[in-house]
Amino acid sequence: MATDNATGGGFGEVSRLRGIAFEYLSLGASVAGLVALGVLLVYVAIDAFDLANASPEWLLTYFLTLVVPFLGFCLYSAGDPAITRRALGALGGGLVAVAALFTAIEAFVVDIPRLSWQLAYLFVVVAPVTGYLTYVGSRGRVGAVGFGLLGRLVGGVAVGLAVGTLFLVFDELVWFLAYTLGVLPAAGLYAYGRWRDADRAASAALPVGLVGVVAAVFLRGVIATYPSDLIIYLWTLAVPIAAVGALVVAGRGSRTAAAAAGGVPLAVATATGFLAGGLGVPGPTALIVLAVTGVPTAVYVHRVIDGGEGVVGLGLPLLIAAGVIAGALVVEAWGVPAPDPWLDVSYVTEAPSRTPEEAGLYPAIVGSVIIIALVAVLSFVLGVGTSIFLEEYTAGSGLVGSLTRLLQVNIANLAAIPSVVYGLLGLGLFANLLGLGFGTAVTASLTLSLLILPITIISAQEAIRSVPDDLRRGSDAMGATRWQTTKNVVLPEAFPGILTGTILALGRAIGETAPLIMIGAATTVFSAPSSLFNRFSAMPMQIYAWAGFPQAEFRYGVVAAGVITLLIILIGMNGTAILLRNRAERGN
């Protein structure tokens, strides 16, 4: 029973003023932190893309040719007049407010360096409104189709480039064997499973593909020759075309949909050829991009056109491409001064240089991608396996229980150890004792895997503990073994949480510098590694080296471009993991 006695042993009198003050102080601290981070990212973006030298005419041109059509697409997809009025009000009112406030600050307070009111309006008003309308538009059917197609195109290219980067440490024969022994059987099993509703065949696709890739690496020492580049190209191109042909033969959908989808692999093949020739992308990498982009895009276009709902959304990539081309033509025709960005195609495809205008990040990007791929595999397998053993198989009492609790305490303590200590461990254990080499990709991957392993284990344990015991007991009551319960009940339920912990752990690993310095990683290399045991550099190491150069162009423009590149790769990696997590949550 409640009591009004404020002097007893209860809570006493509660001060609402203190609660309100604490709430607003917390809100203020959060807003201040977000604003500081936002200002930092704004200035990094300005330096990386040379926006400080962008003329107002250049900004207005691309705003009208690219941003306005995109916002119109999002508003059309949302189909809500109230949202349209709010968006127009925010854009118009924000323009007046930002211009007036910016002018007043510069007139009466202090000059704001490297920032104009047009750029302030772009970052403070246009970017948030665009993000909001993107979210609202993606919830409509037209927007869902458009962003789905755009995501498959961009995601396919990103995955293809990442996979092609991984295969740079091998020759063409390895990736050709991996494609033949791994990708093709996996794709065939998955397609058969989806067509015949055979869950076992679809679920077996990934293990079969991984076994095929591993077999390709070991078979490289047995097979001495490989087909010509033309045969490889035709072999790779045949896969997306065969997938569309199978849809037509199987009678899955209309001929119009199949014809539209059939043009996608050919268009992607043509675009990939120009990409490979114009940007210097290696042939195998270009074909991998073709394979992982053409097949999903073709199937997606076929399904959308066959369904007949939201087909207009398929024009979103064309709308964006047309906006970019139209803006470039207008700028070229009118002679509008354009910025000279540090982050361009040559920056991500060239080697480092002592000249700022010729500096590139390509070898460091290759090194980081290879390292983070190995770290992801090692930490995920070891971390999830350890967490399953500790949560599902060890005893909770007796001597084994005491040892388990001791192990848990040590794992928690290892998560708080400074990263430089792990660098010393990697130097002594992997580089010296095991002889894996100083500054090699293998040594770095093993060291960073140890660094994030405690985080992966703890997060996976929390995800497994969150699975209700009623599900386990129900599976046991049906006669399932402990492994069957773990595989079919516990892991599917805990998988989203496990991925969340893995995302956070990998985000820490990709930006670490101290362990790489301790194991002897090079600050600068001028060629991509051709073996896992070659000396390499990573993006944080190269950025750290550039920050010490005396030229202002290195300390501002080149370093800022490296930071943006690192953030893009990190966001892309995290976005992929988030998509997998969301799909796993929907599957449950």
C-alpha cells in the first residue's frame, strides 16, 4: 500500500525540478556531441571534395539537376500532400533562416573559415530534408522498387570490387576455379531451392560455395594453365544470361518481363567493359562485378515487371545518372568554375606519392579490405563458437562451472585491455614465435582478431542468453538433440544480436593503428600485396603517415580524402551487416 510519509524508509520527497534539469542536461550534452561531430564531418567533407572553392553557380546547377529531381521522386513515392508542404516549407524557410543567421554571425561576431552560407544551407537544411524524404519515399511502393534496384546495383558493384580485391593476392586461375567450383554450384543450388521450394538446397548454397572457394585455392598448385581471357569473359557472361533464359523456359512470368530482365546483364556487361577499360580495373575484378551485379539485378527487374506494381521506380538509377550528366553538361557549357576534389577516381586507384596532387590510397585500401575480411571470418567463427560452448554446453556448477566463471571474468577483462598490448602480443606470438612475418596481412589479421574477439564473444553470449528457455525446452520435448536445438532454435533467434556485436567489433578493428605499428606494418607501400605474407599498409597507417607531412595539402586535402574513404568503406561494411541482420529478424 502506498504511503504519504516522506520521512520513512521509502524514496522520500521526489524533486521534479531535479528530474527536469537532469533530462535537459542529458539532452543538451547529446545535442552538443552530435553538433560537434557534425561540424567535424562537414569540414572533412569540405576539404576532401574542395567545396570551399565551389562557386554558387556550380552548387545551384547540381541542386537543380540532381537534388530536386531526386526529392521529387521521393515525394511522388510518398504521395502525401502534407509531407510535400512540410518539405517545401523546410527548404524555403531554411534558406532564409540560414542566409540571415550566417550573414549576421559573420557581420557581428566572427568570420567562419572555408564555409559559405550556401554550403551551410546544403549541410544544415538540404541534407537532413533529403535524408527524411528518402526514408519516407522508400516506404512507398515506387520508392521501395527504386531504392531496391539502386541498392542491388551499388551493392553488387561494391561486393564485386571487394571480392576482386581479395583475389588480388592470387592469380587469375584461382579466381576462375573459385568461380567455377564455388560460385556456380552455389548459385545453382540456391536457384533450384527457391524454384522448387527446397529449403535444404537453398541453405546448402553458402557452404557449398565456401568449400568450392577453398578447394580452388588448394587446386592452384595442381593445375598449371587456365583458359584465355576471352573464354573467361564469355563463361562469366553466360551465367546472368542463362539465369534469365531459365526463367523464360520455366515459364516464370511474362515474356516482357523476361526480355526486360534479359537486357540487364548485357547492359551491365557493356558498362563493366567501359569501367574496366576507362578506370584500369583488372579484368577478373570487372567480371566478378558483372557476375554479382548482373544476376541479382536481372532477377529483381524480372520480378518487379512481372508483378506490375511500382515499375516506375525502376527509373531511379536513370534519373540519378541523367542528373549527373545534365549537371556536367551545363557546367561545361556555361564555363562554371568547378571544385577540384582530392577524392576522385585517381585517388582510389593510384599509389602514394610525395606530390599531393598525385597521392593515392589504392595499396592501403587493398590491404585494409584483405585484413578486415580475414578478421571478420576469424573473429566471427571463433567468437560465435566460443559463446555457444560457454552458454549451451558447459556446466553451471561444480569444478567445470567454476572454471567457466573464471573464463568469463577473464574474457570481460580482455575487452578492456589497450590495443597496444595486443600489438605486443601479435609481435611476440605471430611475428616472432610462429614466424608469420613482420607487417604481413596474416599477422595483422590474427592480431586484430584477438583484439575484437572478447567483444564478439560477449555480444554473442548476450544474444544467446536473450533466447527464451521455453524455446529450448520445447525443442527438447520434441526429441531434438542439444546440437539440433542450438542450430535450429537458438542460433536463428540470436543471429540478429550476434551480427550487431560483430558490426561494432569490426568497426573498431578497421580503424586501429597502434597494433599495426607494433607488428611492423609499413606506413607506406607503393603496390598492392600479391600474397598474404607480403608487407602491406592499411588506410589508418597511410592516413597517419600523411598527417605528418609538412605540406598543408597533405594535412588537409589528402588526409581528409582518406578519412572520407575510410568512412565510406566502414559504412558500406556496416550497412551490409545491418541488412543481413534485418533480413534475419524478418525471417524470425
